[in-house]
Amino acid sequence: MIKNVTFFGSSEVKPGSLDYDASFQTAKLLAQNGYLIINGGGPGIMRAASEGAKAGKGKCIGITFNPKDMTHFEGKDPLNPMDQEIMLDDYVGRTLKLLEMGDAYVLFNGGTGTISEFGMAWGLARLYFGHHKPLILFGSFWHDILEAFGRNMLIRSEEIRVYRIVTTPQEVLDEIRKL
């Protein structure tokens, strides 16, 4: 049974952007339907997800870490309205905790951090195929990315059956409810 939904995506998106709004609206809709929202506690998609959860009268957990000697990390966002924060020691531990706590994953557009999180979520879905956690990719741009993987990499048939590509908050909710 899905209760917790982890959001992944860019820390760079700003309030008022399409991606920020999509994360906000998706988290709001999910919170209104009883789902707990989980994110990395940072800015961008993460803050939008927390704000959406609050707007939907729901709860959110931020899983953060305290980077040591990192030169390119956005860090925890003091404006991210988390109900609970779980602070870990490093990026890998944070990512694993985000994956562990989520019963389903929603991935928005992002950079190398999101690519890393996507790769781990996709790999786990393939390893546990048939019992995997839902992997929901938000945005039509994912079609081009996954088609490029399919054309250029050694992708197994089950690997393309573990994700769904959606373009609206309602489609996210519908995919989660299917399970």
C-alpha cells in the first residue's frame, strides 16, 4: 500500500516556473488524498513539494544532510516548510533514505543530482521487478531521454516496464491509485 511519495527534481527551479508549479500542485493533490510527501529538504522542486503538501493540509518530511567540503551543493532550504527533518551525514545516505522511505517516486526535471536519484530508483525497480516501487516521471521530455537509453544502451524489457511518464498532477495520482 502506498502511503509515502518521494519527490525528486531540480533545486534550481524558482517559484512561478512551470516545474515549481507542477511539483506544488502534485504534492497538494497527493496530500489532499492522504499521502505523506517526502523530499530532500532543499529549494526548488523540494520546497515546492513541501509547500504543496501544506496547502493540501498534509505533512511532509525533509531528508537533508550536512555537506562537508562540497563546493556545489544547494543545501537545506530554510524556507522549506518541513514537518519533520531527518538529517544524515552524506549525499549517498540521504539518497538511500529518500528511496527507502518512499513507497512511490515522482521525478521532475533536474540536473546531475536528479539523474543520480533516477538511476538508483530505476535500478532498484529493475532489481525488484514485479515488487518494485512505482517510478513516475513527470514531463513529456522523459520520452526523449528514455528512448535514447533504449536506442543506445543494453536495456532489458522489464526495465522499460517499471516507469510511467505523466504530464499532470492528476495522472500522478491516477498512477499511484492503480497500485
